[in-house]
Amino acid sequence: MTKILAIDDEKIYHNLIVHALTPQGYQIETASNGSEGIEKARLFKPDLIITDVMMPDMNGYEVTSALRREEGFAHIPVLVLTAQSAMQAKLEAFEAGADDYLTKPFIPQELIARIEALLRRAERTQKIYQESKPEKDKARLIAIHSLRGGTGCSSLSVNLALGLVEIWQSPTILLDLAMTAGQVALMLNAPLKRTWADLARFSAGNIDIEAINSVINQHESGLSFIPAPTLPSEAASLGKETLNTTLAMLRQDFSYIIADLPHDFNEMTLNVLDEADLILLLVAPEMASIRAAVAALDTYAKLGYPPEKINLVLNAVMPRSGLSKEKIESALSLPITVSFPYLADKFVHAINYGQPLVSNLPDEPITALFEDFAFHLSQNKHKKTKPALPA
């Protein structure tokens, strides 16, 4: 069934559109303002969008422009409705990326005819677009998570991301999403030039790839990263819509996305976990960490995550007296994918001087272990090929 989204702040036009199009076999969804319309478009995935011009938060031109910046809506037909009949209004609609223009009030027959014409044109355009579009794999998103702090999530995130860069020389980005105490920039010895907080100045629906690129920092290794802001209060404005849009766009430009998550299940954490291809659940060999891991695994199961999505990672944060690998696997009913040995001096030095192990100690066994693990988590298309410059 063809799906149509109608965005208009006047309920009477919702009713007119529904009554005109439902008998034609269309499935109709409505939104009362521009921001709601953009959010519903992402969820509903309509085949055609109808938008009014005069709305309180975003006008129809802004809605159209925002949607056109997203690859998923680049070829979806947009019909603009407005009470203005002047040529200038029509030109503004086309400049914003609209496909057609209809003046209010309209008669149902004309609305139906315009929609049918737009859908036929879109079908032809989409066929040509798909035939000419090169096949491109989306990025693999790996989320690193633990409900207990101090288990080494940020160290694993940084070294794993650097390992992927070292092996494949492919675009890789590290997202520091621990907004209350992000450490990625510190561990990379990088200044906080731009952070997630800088995306807050863009209004809802206006996040585009240029805005995202403006907050991406570069490490000398070639690793890209977006750091957390200095103050937790600055991260309050990072909403669900901003994060989801950012992840969708980053997937188009990178081969790997590593997300260093906070130690909780807040809305942002859940969004990333839902989107992740793999979750690395980090545990330390002590009871508090194991209890936290039990709680995390229980939550993953209730969220419906398949077992193959979860990789259990053991990090020895103490020199002795820790629980054995066998006891941890028995308690969690899950095999440990990889175990990192106790190397407190090396890890502390790496953090204090902003010199990650993978880049600073290339000949050490711990670096080989990080790179082996990075290879294990790599995309299948990469595993089937030999690295151009083996690390």
C-alpha cells in the first residue's frame, strides 16, 4: 500500500486529505508541525509527502530542505500546499526541493491527479537512480558498554578504533558518548575544538552532513572522533533526533563506527544499542562488575537483542585474586570472546600522556591482541582481503 504523510497545522486539511485519498487505497499518516513531520517521515517512511507552508515551528520550505539533505528522502516526491498563489511562493517551493505546488483551497480531484502524477514520475526516477547508484555497504557500528565504571571502556574504545585504522586504513570514527565524563580526547592527547554540544545550535531537522563534519576532530593516525563536551550541562541538548540523524549520516561515510557509551540505559544509550551491529559488554573479574553484567544481559534479552550481537570482553583490572574466566562464563552463561591481561602501568601511562598503546607501543603483545580483536570484529568483506599495509 502506498504511504503518504501529510504535514499541516490545520486539522481541517488533515481531514480533507484523509477523506480524499483513503478511498483511493492510500495509507495516510499526519503530523501537526514541521519537526513532528520530519520525525514521522523517518519512522513512517512515506512514498510521498504533502506539506503546508505556513506552520509555527518550521515552514514547509524548511521541512522540504531538511528532508532533501537525508539520502532516504532525496527522491521522495514532495507536494507543497499553500494559501499563497503568487509566482514567488511557487519558486520558493521548487528552490527548497519540492516536486509540485498546489494552492489552498483545492478540490480533491486535483489533489488526487497531482499525487498520481508525482508517484508515476517518482517510480521512473527511482528505477534510474537505483540502476546508476554504486553498491555501498554501510558502516559497522560497534557499541562498547558496561553498567560499572572503571572497567576500561574508553581504553578499549580508543585502542580498538586505532586498531581498525591500522589494519584497514579505512574511514573509522570514534564517538565519545559518555557525556558526563568523556575521556576520548584526553586519551588521544587532542584539544577539544568541537564537541557534540556544537550540534545543539542547529534547529531540529536541520542537521546535515556539513554540520556533522564541523564537529568531527582528526587524530594524527587518521582516526576521526567526536568528543564529549567539557561540561555535562552542555550535553543536555543532544536529543534523540540529532543522534539518530548523525548515526544515519555517518554510516554512509565511514566503514567503522565505535561508540563509547555511558554506564547506564538512558535514552541515548538505548538508541545506540538498538542501532549497533555488535555490543561489546566489558566486565572486570570482581563481583560488582559481574552483577552489573547480569543486569545488562537481562536488559539486552528483554530488548530482544540476539545472542550473536553480544560479545563478552574480560579486562583484568587487578593483578591477582580476581574471579577466574571459567567462573565468570558460568555465572553469565556466555563465553568470553577476548581477555585483556593486567597491565596497569602501561594503561595508566597511556592515559596520562595521551599515547594509546596501539599507536605508541606497536611491538608489544598487548597491541597485537588489540589488533587481533579488531580483525575479529571487522566486516566480512575486509576479512576476505589482505590489508594493504599490514600492521
